[in-house]
Amino acid sequence: MSLQTTVIPDDTLDASGLFCPEPVMMLHNKVRALPAGGLLKVIATDPSTCRDIPKFCVFLGHELVEQAEDGATYLYLIRKKFDQ
């Protein structure tokens, strides 16, 4: 399954080949650089991101728009919260 093809992200984070905690650390920096309401696509290969990225979004108030798995690749669309 893949992410929505009609949505164009503002930026992409490719964390392929990286393992916990690196994908979330990189995600934190990428989100910080996005404008409020910006959309980030994340590509990861570490299965722990299935747990870590949704928790990251809940903890910091960002919206996990979509989450999908394509073989051994995990895809996420995250919208940065508007009040930052």
C-alpha cells in the first residue's frame, strides 16, 4: 500500500537504513524547519517507526495524516501543527 498520490508534501525525510532513535531525531529537526501546517513525507525501513512516529505526533501535537507499509518500507505523511 502506498500513500495518497494526490498529496504533494512540502518536504521529504528519507530515513531508510537508519535505526531507532535516528529516524525520530531526524524527524524532529525536519518538522521544526517546516512552516506551520506544512506536510512532511517520511520514508523509513525501521519497523519501530510504526510505534515511534505516531507517538511523536501525539506527544508534540502534529497530525499523522496517513501511515502505510510497502513491503519493508514504512511511509508517513505528517502535518505540522498550526500553532508553532
